[in-house]
Amino acid sequence: MDTVLIVTLVAVAVAILLLGIRVFFTKRWGFPSSHVDGNKPLTDRGLSCHRHQSQEVLHHKNLAERLRAQKEL
């Protein structure tokens, strides 16, 4: 029973070490960005984050709203 526990702990430690090689042994220290804004090919295609899209929708004004705001000035 003890040997199974030790083998399991060693296997988990080796897996964590292998998965974290880039994080532990590079100068940048950090996980790679998986965000849409950090991905150049997606931004080149015009794709953006859902947060930015929802902000654009909230601040978008149609023609009637823009004319109403212009009359108030």
C-alpha cells in the first residue's frame, strides 16, 4: 500500500514538472495567453473578445438616438 502511494506521488510530481517546463524554466515565467486578444491570427481576421463585443453593443446608438442627442446639444 505504501509503495503504491509513493509511486503515485512520484508520477504526479513528474507529470507536474513535465507540464510546467515552460513555466518553470523560461525567462518569461507565466502561462501562454489563450485569450483572443493575445492571438494575432484571430485579431487579423477581425475576431474580438465577447466582452469587447458586448461593450460595443451597449454603446452603439442608432440614427434616432444620435439625432435626439444632437438636438439636446
